[in-house]
Amino acid sequence: MANSFDVIILGGGPAGYVGAIRSAQLGMSTALIEKEKLGGVCVNIGCIPTKALLHSAYIASLLREAKEFGVDAGAVKTDYGVAMQRSRKVSDQNSKGVEYLMKKNKVTVVKGTGVLQPGRKVKVGNDVYEAKKAVLIATGSRVKGLPQIGLEINKTTVISSDEALFLEKAPASMAIIGAGAVGMEFANIFHAFGTTVTLIEALPRILPLEDVEVQKAGYRRDRRREGEEGHAGEGQGHLGGRGGRRDAEGRGRDGADGRGSRGEHGEYRPGRMRRAGDRPRLH
Ligand SMILES: Cc1cc2nc3c(=O)[nH]c(=O)nc-3n(C[C@H](O)[C@H](O)[C@H](O)COP(=O)(O)OP(=O)(O)OC[C@H]3O[C@@H](n4cnc5c(N)ncnc54)[C@H](O)[C@@H]3O)c2cc1C
């Protein structure tokens, strides 16, 4: 049967493609089903493009401080659109790299959305693929909203990291909800590109999942910056909108009042959730 494999993997992100390589290395015929681009969130809208943008941000910051080091680089002009386009190229190159790895390891890549069927079968369009040994589900996650505080992503004034990575221009101001690794990265990036960033965190400290030394280093760094505010506190985050803008409110445990913090964009990054809607269901 042409559509029969030892192992079928659903999802071509880091979990899926690495699993596919290992499965093939162990001598099993392997198929990888991916509905978007190979590499998943990490390569296309996660780790890789954010690191490319962070590198641009780092260069901008270095140049601004260059005079201190005896190098006069003149007035520093930044263009987020150019940095964004570069980050897209880096992501595409990496996705092609994953494609190459699939060929090299003789993994069959099937483009499309997989739907689980009874008996270790997966349907993609009109084709049915059967796994002799196992179906591995590696469908990852997607951004989740904050409906409990009235926040829906409208992709214009309220955006998630997915949209932030494709902005053509750095907004004049931005409120970022969530000071975990990703929120901090975006604060760093947009600050370097001239955006006034307000960072709002519900827990008492920024980078709440990291060691206290890392949190302290983050605070020290942030305080050196101009144009970046941070409010860590009790989770009273609320976004309201007026005239196409978003107003963020939050009161910090230390008494800092973030009320009225405004952003042209309110980027909210309160975490991710398992892909529930598009999770492959058993039919
Ligand atoms: C902005 C951002 C920055 C990040 N930075 C880092 C970082 O610096 N370091 C780090 O370690 N992690 C980082 N992460 C987290 C990292 O991206 C994830 O941990 C990682 O992508 C998870 O891999 P995964 O394979 O489980 O899922 P995903 O990468 O989500 O891959 C799942 C894949 O499955 C596909 N899929 C879903 N359903 C189906 C279906 N039914 N049929 C076919 N295909 C399907 C999706 O299209 C997707 O390609 C970051 C995340 C974000 C959002």
C-alpha cells in the first residue's frame, strides 16, 4: 500500500521533524504531515525570527552606545520593516533547511491538514495514510487570548506575537502584556526600534519563570533604558480602546500605577495553548 508507513507524524515543528529524523534513523519508514511550513512555530513565527530581530535590535543598541567606545557612528536610524524582511528570509532559509533534512533522512513529507481516523489512519484531503506502528501527534500550540479581561486579538490594535513579527513599521507606542521570555524579547526589540514600550506583568516579577538572578538582571537592564516602562503587579491588566488605540491599566504591587498606559498597539502575550480547534480529531 503506497500510503502505508511504519510511523506517521502529525506536525512538522521541532517535536515533529526531530521525531521524524529519529524514526527514520531507526530504520522505520516515516511520513511527516504538515499543514503550513516545515519548522513549525519555532522556525517560522517563534524562536528563529525573534532571534533575527533581536540581533537587529542589538546592532541598533550597540551603534547608539558606540560613541562611548570611541566610535562615532553618527545618528542611528532604524527601520523595523527592513529588519522584519530580513527575519523572514532567515526563517525561510531555516524552513528550507528542515525540508533538506527530511529529504536527506528519506522522510516522506505530506503537505496538508491531517485528520485522525480510527485504526492508526490519518486523512489528508482525499488520501488516507496508514501507520503500521504509531501515529505521533506533534501539533504544537497557538496563541491564546485573554477573553476574561475582554481582550480579543483584532490583529490591528490588539495583536499577538504572530502579528508583531510581520509589522512593517515599529509603532510609536506599545503595551505588552506578559513579561515572560517572549514579552521581554519583544519589549527589547521594539524599544530598540524607537517604540515607547509599557510592559505589564500580573506576577510580582518580570520573567516569572526564571531564576531570581535572571529577573534581577532583567530589571537592572530595563532601568537603564529610556522610554520603557514596566509594571509588575497583581494582575489587574485591562485593555480598553478609544479611537483605534488601546489603553492598558495595571497596578503594580510596588504601588506603581500603570493606569492610562497607552499603546498604538497592545501586544498581548499571555501564553499559548494546545491547538484545540485544529487538533486532529478522531472521526
Ligand atoms: C515568539 C516566540 C518565540 C519563541 N522563542 C523560543 C526560543 O527562543 N527558544 C525556545 O526553545 N522556544 C521558543 N519558543 C517556543 C517554541 O517555538 C516552541 O516550544 C516549539 O515551536 C514547539 O514545537 P512543537 O513541534 O511542539 O510545535 P509547533 O512548533 O507549534 O509545531 C506544530 C506544527 O504542527 C502543525 N500542525 C498542527 N496541526 C496540524 C494538523 N492537523 N495537520 C498537519 N499539521 C498540523 C502546525 O502547522 C505546526 O507547524 C518561542 C515561541 C514563540 C511564539
